[in-house]
Amino acid sequence: MQFKPWFINSKYQTKIKMSIKIFSFVLFAFFMANCSSSSDGGSDPIDDDGGAPPDPVTNDVDFWLTKGNQSVLLQKQSTVLGFGTTYNTYANIDVSETQSYQTIDGFGYTLTGGSAEVINQLGAAKKQELLQELFGSSQTSIGISYLRISVGASDLNANTFSYDDMPIGETDLNLDNFSLGPDLNTVIPLLNEIVAINPSIKIMGSPWSAPVWMKDNNSTIGGKLQPQYYSVYANYFVKYIQAMADQGIDIDAITPQNEPLHGGNNPSMLMTALEQADFIKNHLGPAFQSANISTKIIVYDHNCDNYQYPITVLNDSGANPFVAGSAFHLYAGDINALSTVHNAFPDKGIYFTEQYTPSNGDFGGDLKWHLKNVVIGSMRNWSKTALEWNLANNSTFGPHTDGGCTTCKGAITITSSDTFTRNVGYYIIAHASKFIPQGSIRIGSNNSGNLNTVAFKTPQGKIVLIVENDGGSSEIFNIKHQNEWVTTSLDGGSVGTYIWD
């Protein structure tokens, strides 16, 4: 018997044909069901040109991140953040240009004499590399725009001095011996290099002490300025500003005394609020006026626990017209004190001028606290500046005076003539200074739970938002602007800076 394959049999051929028809119908129905309409009842998503896919989401927001565990340090993220209107239930950070607050003078550090000394120890090429990174405008720089310097020595100088030191028992009422000499080979040449890189940088001068011969205890530590020398000391400031101008350095502002309620530092000097008001209205203010000096006079320059001090000075009708604002530190008190002073005198500026990170500090803890208080906190309380304390020191946290701070850690540690390291203070300021230039205006933003925020509009029209996650776990949230939002997240203890047009 001849073998005949089963598929030649007519009975099986009929079944195969029916199966092919059924499969074809099912396949066509499936295709139409998936392509006939969008899920929300809209039009056919397949284009007339043959079904090109929709455009990919474009990145609208640049995102720079630092994590408290140091696994990411001021790095631009590749995350695509596109504005849209897809609903979700995450918390909103609303950024609003309809609310505007203070104009920003800048972010930076105190350039102490010790900072200048160690930076100047770098080789020429390495020094220029560091200065360009700190003060330049390139993509790799952090754009520091404000510096505070000491008038004479601070406690982070190797030695104490003023610009008019005299032998014990002698005075110099005409200030004939006034000289910037102690800084002519350190701070001033470095400042000239910095100004060459950033000509618009603003500089504030603050004395730690008047010359010893003007004081009532003949010591660099503590004591008070004797009233008979008030006018002489006012002229000392005039000579200082003029001498710095002769060196090509413009002093934008001065404070009459650093930490006037702390007499235990070396150097230091005590000055009550009433004494400061007297000094300004009867001596310093008129001396500036007579010399046609436009340098701002900023009062107090001490902790947030005594906001009554600047209010007392500003309440003096004679001193008030000469005063441009009040300066604060946060070694005691609450950052909201800045708003208390602003609310009492809204026409006067607020300046945050000093906070140090300690040598034994934890990177993650310091990053959180300083971003929350020094940067975000001061800005949300009307400050025009946010300054960390020391720009640079060596690996043993020097130089410093005998009795000066032994645990103040610089933003930069100079480890040799050709190496330096970046510390937590560098990243604290960089998250603002790199993205928020002088002339930016703070605009509205809200805090939400553990998320602390502050927002700005730059002169170039960009929006900048800084967010610090003060909690211990990651949080997802929306950044909402002009009725659209992007969804992003921050790990606990991290800080992000977001920038968009």
C-alpha cells in the first residue's frame, strides 16, 4: 500500500484552511484594538507618515547633586527631568516668580591671613588652577562672588598685628605710621590675583581689634576702645579703605567690630550696642562722609542670639542714616533672628558673614546643617550674603594665633606645594555660588517636611532651586513652576541644585 502524507488528505486540508482564517482574524482584531485609540479616548497615536514614535522627553532641568556619604560630590546628573502635567501624589515644591525678596550680593568665605599664607605656598601653576576653580566663570569653577577679610590680623593669622602698632606707652594720633605692611606680601597680592579673575567680586573688611594703644587694657585680647580715640579709629578706617583702593582693591563694606560681645579671642575687642551707635553717628559715619567714602557700614557681626544689638544701633536716629545693614553669625541663637531685624528695619540689608566647620566634624552632618541654616536659612531670612568662615588652611588647621581657633577647618586644605583637597565647606558654598551670581533675586519656594528649599531668579533669567533633604531616607517630590512640574528625588542627607530657564 502506498503511503500518503496526512496533509494531502482533503479532510485535513479543510481543517488547516479554517485554522488559518481564524488565526488571521484574531491577529487583525488584536492589532486594531491596540492602535485604534489612545487610552484616554484621544485620537490615533500613529502618525499619517507611517507611524513614527512620539518625541522622547527632553531634559528641561539641570540637576547637580552632593550626597552626605560623599559618594557624589557636586556632580551634574544625567537624569532626564522634563516638565509636564501628569498627576501624581508626591509633595510639591512650588517655585513662584510672583514673590520676590532680597537681591543677592554673593556667596563665599573669609580670606584670612592664614588662608593667604597657605595658598601662596602653592606652586604658580597649581595656585592659578585653584584660584580659577574658586573664582573663575568656567564650567569647572564654583564662582565665589564675595569675600570677607580682616582689617589687621584675625585669629587665623600666624601672629597678631594692626596697621598702626606702636611701642608700649606711645600713641599715633595722626596715624602717621599707618601701613598695610603686614599684608603687603600675603593677602594683598592674592586679592589682586583674585580681582584679576573676578573683577566684580565684593569684599567686606572686619577688624578683630583696634590697635592696642587705643584700647583700655593695652592687650590684643578683649578690652574696649577708649572714647578719646573714637575719631582716631574712624580715621583708621578711612586710611584703610583709601590704602586698599591704592592697591587696586575696593572695599564694598566694613563692620566696625567682629564679634563685639566676645572678648576672649586673640585678637578681639568688646563694643556694646550703645558704644557702636555712638562711634558710628559721631565719628565713623561723618568721617566717611567727609572723605567721600561710599563703603557700606554694617553693624553687629555676631550671633543670632542677640538680635537686639543691631536693633539698638538702628534705633539710634543719628547712627541709622549711616548704616546699610546688620551682619550675623550662628554660633548661638536661631537663624530666624535675621527676619526679626529685617522686619524692624526693612530698608536695611541683612548679611550672614561667618560660620565654621570643625576639624572633628562629620561631612554628612555638616553638609546638612550648614545647607539648612547658613545657605537656605539665611537666604530665606533676607540675607544678601552667605559666607562660611575660613577659605583655606594647612593639614594641622593652621596657621592661627596663640589663643586663636585650633579646630576651624578650611574649605580647602593645602597639603603640599602642588596638592590641595576640598572639604565640606567647599561643597556647602559651591551649591549656591556656582549657580547664583550677584544680582540674583530670591523668589518664592516652600519647604515640605524634611525638604528645605530656597529659590532664585538670576540676571540671565534662569531659575535656581536648592533643596536639602534633612531626613534619613530618600524622598520623591515635584518641582512645580508655572503650572507644570518635574518629579525628582533626593537621598536623605543630600543636597541638590536645580537650574532651568
